[in-house]
Amino acid sequence: MTALPAGTIHNKVPNDLTVALEKNNAVLAAWHDITPLARNEFICWVENAKLVETRARRVKRTCEELADGMRRPCCWPGCIHREKNGK
């Protein structure tokens, strides 16, 4: 497991997400290709899950969405930790 590029506020990729991303080279390449802000949104979405089952589903869906060419989590209003000015 290597340190992957992370987000703007969420500056570390969670271990479970890292493991899932590293299982598929195309998904890993997509992760490297998206912006730090986009990575931030995926990380926040995963970390925001309250239940273990929900988190596991979100990790899986992150990989599926990246594989499908999506660059942001579907139906996610955005990172609640970012300031209103976009930082």
C-alpha cells in the first residue's frame, strides 16, 4: 500500500479506499487523473458514512464511478469541511 495523492482538506486517503483503488490499475489511473478537489469529494463522501456497511458500499461505488469515467461522486452535495469560498 502506497501513499496516494489525496484531497484539499482531506489530505490522506483512508486505508480501505487505498486498498480498493490499488486493486484495479484503470481505477488507480483515474484517481491520479482527477483533481485534488475531486479526490477530496470522494474521500469526504467515504469518510462521512456512519455505518460500516455504508462506508464499504461507498468505497466500492467510488471505484465503480471512477471506472465509468466519473470525476466526482454522484449525488453528493460536496465536502462539508470546505470553507464557503471554495478552499
